[in-house]
Amino acid sequence: MKIEKILFPTQFRELAFNTLESLFVLKEAGLREILLVHIIPRDEVAFVPFGGYLKEEEEHLRQEARIRFEAWQKALEREGIGSRVVIEVGDPVPRILSIADEEGVDLIVTGKKRQTGMEELFIGSRTMDILRRTRRPVLVHKYMVQFEWNGEIVTRTNDRIFERPLLATDWSPASGRALEFLLTLGSIVKKVMVTHIIGDKIAKGLEQPELSRIEQESRERLEQYCRALREAGVDADPHLSAGNEVQEIIQISREFNASMITGGTTGKDRLHGLILGSVSHRIAETSELPTLLVP
């Protein structure tokens, strides 16, 4: 699962270029090309009462995007990374997904929503829609965020996101693919915190012998994941916890200074608390860290 081609959709919000810059390091892991995509929402140039289609406004928005992308492409060229530009009018989410399929990209990178004060959620409805509908890995990037921790407001810049990832696993095939994804990054990754949470719904009502068996089995599986990373030359530590999956994963990511959170996902919401599905999406929404979800 090498990362050779990335799709980078953007609405040119603040720090968008900084987000792009943080991906340049992936050249060391095989990145060859970034597809720069700007979809002009149809309702910004569509029919208006007594006005018809705003053709001049469309051309103005296209020209603005082209000028911005020219500067971005020069930066990519200096890094030895190829790029292509797509500027279209349409419905952003369906078009982004169709371009990803047409181009066979290895990763979609999407950013956090525009911040309006201290917000509980870091991503908007479009990003969540992409997560639910795609079968491709998605990196939800959050270059700079503010969040509350231990009663204080903290500002965090996520500019070296691949160095200390937390891998949240539920032993599913998707979790295994998330591990494979990290292994392809090679020396970019300095250390991985491999984490498994014994969820409330699993532990509830179990007798102590059964709970002890699950705990022992989980420790053994965590060590298998860590061994695979160490054999690839990547330092790795196991972390086993119990409780609410989302809260525990975010807490561990903070305590051990993770640079991003990654895990498997079905790409669809579920009603039950598993890393697969709704928990992974909830982490992407509420963690201040970039979140890489691998289907």
C-alpha cells in the first residue's frame, strides 16, 4: 500500500498550503504526484432569480484558483513532486470521490473545517460525508487547532504528523491494513503507539476469568503488531486500556504525545461502539490530531 498519488481537495481556507507542505516528507516513502483539486460549489454560480447562470463569476473563481495553484505547483516542483490541477464546478463531495476513483489515488487528504471559536467538532459535514462514502484511505488533516485540556486552552500545530502515530486497533482486517500503511512509510515514522481499548460494552457483565482471558489475548496481539513494526526498524510500544473507546484513545494520544491517530474503518456509520465505523469517525471529529482512516 505505497502512497504514490495523493488527491488534495481544497477550498483555500487558512493554512491550506501549510497542510500541503506537511505532506512533502512523503516523497521519502514513494510519493510521486499530488492532484490539486478545487471544486466550485454549483450554488455559487448557478441560476439566480432573474439573473441566470453567473458565467463571469465562474471564470473569476476559476482564475483565482489557477493563480493560487500556480504558486503551490512551483513549491511542489522544487521538492521534486509532480502535480496536476483540476478546477471544476459541481457538487464537491461526489466529484471529489469520482476523481479519486478515476485517478486511482492512494490517499485523499482533507482538512478541518473553518474554526469559529472553541468548537467541539474539528471537521465539517463534507469531510464526514467523504469518510462515510469512500473506500480509499483518508487523512483528515488539522494543521493548527485550539482545544481544551485539563482546564486550559491549548494551541497545537500539527506539522510533523507522521513521526509518532498512534495506531488504534480492534484486530479487524482494516486494522491490519492500517498497520501495513504505517509500514510503507519507513524511516518517516519514528515511533508507533499501538493501542487497543477493551470497550465498555465488551467488558460489561463479564466474569473476571473471561475478562482476564480477553486482557491476555489483547496483550499478545498488541505485541504481534509491535513486533512487525520493530522488524521493519520502527520503534513501537503497546498500550492496552479499557473504557470508552473514543475518550481512551484521545487520552492516550495526549499522554504519549502522538502526532496523529490512525486506524481501520468500514467507511460507514455503525450503531455500536467499535473502532470500525462510528468510533473512528467520532475520533476524526473530536481529536485535535490529524486522523488517518484506512478501509
